[in-house]
Amino acid sequence: MFSSIFEPLSIRIIFSIVTSFLLSMIIAPRVIFNLKSRQIGQTVREEGVKEHLKKSGIPTMGGIIILIPLMITTILWCKLNPFVIIALLVTAIMGLIGFFDDITKVVRARSLGLTARQKLLGQILAGFGAALAIKYYPGLRFELTMPGKEILELTPTCTQLPVFGALDLGWLYIPFAIAVIVGATNAVNLTDGLDGLAAGTVVVAATPFMVFSYVCGHIIFARHIGVVYIAGVGELAVMSAAIGGGCLGFLWHNAHPASVFMGDTGSLALGGALGAIALCSKTEFYLAIVGGIFVIEALSVILQVSYFKMTKGKRIFKMSPIHHHFELCGWAEEKVVIRFWMVGIMMALVGLTLFASRLVATAA
């Protein structure tokens, strides 16, 4: 919409951050008020961290404060193309799954929401649809500049490898894409357990994707660095900026002590958004690096559950996800959050460094 007036992508990225932040700040008080009046509050399980029992009743489903600005800002400042539409649709689908999960918990007071199988099915279908769209949409262009300046045309089933160029996944691409979407969605969801933790970590992870998308969509920069050039994917830098701006506006109210939680409405949508942007920009492996906190949180749950079953009741951590383990070790909630942000920033810098480093530009 406004993208035709403000042509330079860098200008639209800045406007996207500011617009999303301001919209989030504007709608947040009204959303929080409505959630309180409808008694849509957080349910805290008694077997969890005891200090969290005081959070019971704090409004949840606050992810709306991020999603509405994200959608509006992206449509306003992006030049809509297949990549933007795919990312927006995945985000919206995940947001709807999270919304129904949150609302089910409220309507059925003792319910834990949608079943794990129901949520997983929706996530798989969203990932499958995104993979098919990227693989079969006509006219999408992927190319890699080889040593000696030879330009190699790549298939839509390729992915970028840190340092070593690109790899064509072939028939493995669709299950790989589904795994990226499902993994990112659930990893962000597991991270959403402390005031400001998920929102702040998403801001940290979304920032490198502004760079990844911008560079991969710029033919000169992509060829100079040796990354895959993808015509049109630069518009996802605007969406990444909108994610960051919306999360910052939400963080204003979610910082400790939180007055609202994002709920599955926000965490599932944000995970889906990051996963979709990674798929479209062919930076799926970089997501595991810059989103390292999400990976650590998810692995802590997998290890805890697996070890518990294998040993019939023994635990590796005092509680999972791992942020609760550190709380039970005596760390204050704010200390856990800030230190996780610090680790996330370091991992984001590692991801950016690897993205700009190419030993060999190869394609298999």
C-alpha cells in the first residue's frame, strides 16, 4: 500500500518497526481491559514454580497485541508477493490455532486447551501448505554465485548452509519444511514461561532475519557475500521488522511484573512467522542458530521427558523447560530472563557472522 510511495526497502523497514510498535502501544490498553472484563486469565498449575501462583488470573491471549500490528504493518509497508503471503498465512493459521487453544482453556475451566494431537495436526498442515507453495509456485527465482563468478540456478528445494553455500534437499524438502515450521512453533511456545522471555527473545531472533531477508533479496549484496539470491524475498525484512516492533510494544506491558501474557495466540503465531520467514529466505539452519534459546528450551523438555521415561521417574533438570530449572536453583525471574536475552544476542551475532562468511560456495 504505502510501499509504492516509500520505495526504498531500508526506509520501509524503519517505518515498519515504528508503525508496528506504535500500533501495539495504542491497542494494548484496550485489549488488556477487554481481556480482564471477560476474565480471560492465566491458569497456573500448582505443581509448577510456587512463585508463579500469584500470576493466576493475569490476562492471557495478549498475543493479539502483537498479531494485529504485525498484520496491518506488513500489509501497509510490504510489496505483497508470494513470500509475504506465505509467511502471513502461516502466521495467521498458527495464531488461530493458538487462539482456539487459549479460548478453550477459558471456556472449559479445567481444560488444558486443544489436545497436543490437534495442535500438531494444524501445524503440520500449515507447514505442508507452505512447503508446497514454495516448491511449486511458478516464477520463483533462486540462484547462487559460485567461485569465479559463475551463476548457478537452484531449485526451490534448496537450503542455505552456514559457511558452505547451498544444498538441494530434493524429495526431503517437504518433510524438512514441515519440521522447521512445527519445530519453530513449539519451541517459541515452550519459551513463553517467564515475564518478557519469549517476546524479548523473538525480538533478538527477528533482527538477524531482517538482515538475512534484505541481503538475500538484494542481487548485488547476495552475489558479493556468496549467499543465495531470491528475487522478492527482501520484502520479508519488512515483516521481520514488524515482528520486532510489535513484540517491543507488547514487552512494554509484559515485562516483569507482567500485566498481560501472550498465550498460545502469540507464541504459536510468532514461532510460525519465524519458521515461515526462514523457509522463504532459505535460512532454516540459521534459525537454529539465531534462535538458539528456543532450541535449548525445546531440547530441555525432550531430554527431561525422555530421561524420565527411561529411568522411570528420575529427572535431569529440577523442572523443564530449562528456564524453570534456573528459577528453582534460586535465580530471580528477572535474572533468568535477562541472562537468556544475553545468550540469545550472542547467538544472533554468531548467526550473522556465519551468514557473512563463506569458505566455499557450493551446491549439491
